[in-house]
Amino acid sequence: MAVVDEDVFRAEVRDWLEANCPAEMRAPVRGDEDLCWGGRNPTFSCPEQKVWLDRMAAKGWTVPDWPVAYGGGGLTPAETKILRAEMKAIGARSPLYSFGISMLGPALLEYGSEAQKLHYLPQIARGEIRWCQGYSEPGAGSDLASLQTRADDRGDHWLVNGQKVWTSYADKADWIFCLVRTDATEKQKGITFLLFDMASPGVTTKPILLISGSSPFCETFFDDVRVPKDQVVGAVNRGWDVAKYLLGHEREMISGMGLAAGDPSLGRTLTDIGDPGLRALVAAFDVDAYAFQAMSERFIDELKAGQAHPAQPSMMKYAGTELNKQRSELAMAAGGSDALEWDSARSNTGAAARTWLRSKGNSIEGGTSEIQLGIVAKRILALPG
């Protein structure tokens, strides 16, 4: 790979972004409905959102550090950081939000066959396929390896039966990456990592309403779903290896909520606080938030270089989710009784209260806080079991 002068590259990126990022894509995201998720039947909040996605995908910059052969930009870690920094400098939104990018893509790069990489990764990079994750089950949450959704070998295909729960955006996803049991005599060693189309006969979803009044979560049911034999990622009965690798990237993604879309400061948002005690709490929060941002940057550098401790994602996930919950608590305190308002346009239909209630789930999704602390205690601090 040719050596690129970073100052020259930074100037080129800055010029390209200035010329190609629409003004509408430099405004803050207003909510989940304002994000671009792509998929077979994508919806865009405005025409400029599609323009921004198409331009970034053409450059490979929706996944700048993926290989060019798989739809990426082929950038080095240093170049990727420059791109992210220059996007942040002009307030450019991420062109695409995707579980395919944050979770499945890294797993395919590590465990997928060459045919799977060439087939799925470019589609993910262009935003043409939207994924959901089939992990948790009603009887297998924290003890995920107890899952019972099964895939029976029927010769030329798998036949999948079972149920998943907390399947984020299952009702909107095109495909699912799913853990299934292919050997009932083993626990971890009897699990297989399977990909299949959510439009397959026998797949149904049911939304789950949360206390916040809305939810991306669903129950997902599989009744005699036929899946081609070549849709296994990795080896049959070795899906637990893929699952653990993917969970590390999921926890990295979830920990990012501690950064509040790239700006960790709460004090910059809450500028009219009369109570000096509350101002002190917000200032202390900002110190922790900036420390977390620095730790996150170091962790991502180590992860990209293959130098991260395997348990670091658990540490980051716990710290990030606790920080996000604290942010919501302080925002509610600063808002006083007005923050409890639920329905009017004045409060953006209770955005503060709904965000606060939703944040309670942060310590459960992606692995409970108790599980993460246990991993940190055992694998980083080397404490006795």
C-alpha cells in the first residue's frame, strides 16, 4: 500500500466533504426516524439523505476501513480517523446506520467464506440490505448458550423452528443473523451461526412496547423456515466462536451511546442551570464523559490494530451505558417538572422523559451490566471466581 501524506489526505477529505456533503446532512439528527438505515425498501427523511448515502457508498466511505474488494474504502486506521474527524468538524451525519456495518460485517470479515464476503459485504456497504440480530430467547438471555431455537439438517436445507426476543428492528429488517442449535448434546459447541431472509415463509414478528412508549424491539418466530445449507458462517456447531466475536463489536457499538452522537458534553446542552449543586454534577459528568471519549479512541485504535484485550468491549459497554443513564438522569433533573411532560409539541412529545425511560434498558441489552462486570473481574482484574 502506498504511503499517503496525512496532511495531504486531510486536505483532500476536507475538500471532498465540503463539495459533497449536503447542508441538510450537517444538521443534528432529530430522532430515530431521521436516521438512514438503508435496506431493500429504504425510506429517506429527505432527498439529500439518499444523495449523501450514494456519494459516500461510491467512495467506500460508509465502511472506510473495509477492503475495497468488499465495498469499503481501503483506508488505513489513521486515514479513517482523519475522515471521522473531518466529518465531525462540519457536523456531517453518518450516511448509514447498520447492524451489518457494526456487527455482522466484522464477523464476516473474520469468519465468512470468500463467497459470503463478496456477496454480502458490498450490499451492506451500499445500504442495500438491512439486518437484525437473532440472539436472545425467552429462556436464554444472560445465559445465551442455553438457546433452544433449532435448525434440523434436512439434506439440502436447514429447517429452523423456535423464537427470539428483543430482536431490534426485526419488523423492518431484510435478513437476520441468527444463532441456532444444531446439536442438542452440546451447549456452546452445539450452536451454529446462520443467515437467512426475513421474507422467508414461516418468519413472523411482533413488536414489543416499552415503558418509553415506543420500541425497536420485537419477538420473532420461526415455523419450519427453510434455509439453504450454504448460509452457515464459520463451521457447523462452531457458531459460538462467531457469536462471541460479534458480541465484542456489538458492545463496542452500544458503548458509543456514552458519547451522545459524538459530543460527550452535557454542559454544552444544559446552559441554563440555576442550582449550583446541579451545575457541579454536570461539570463532573463532563469530566467523566471526556475521559470516556479518550478511552474510547484508544480502545478503537487498539481494536483495529488487533491489540485490544478480549474483555475490553465489556468494560467499554458497561462504562458507556452507565454514562448514558447518568446523562439522562441529569437532563431530567435540570428540566424539573417540565421534563415530565409527555405529549405536547413544546416538549417534542416528551423526548427527555422518553429518553430517560429508554436508557434504563441500556444495562440489559448487549449483555447485562452484571455479566459485563463479571467478565471484567475475571478476565482483566483476575479476581477469583
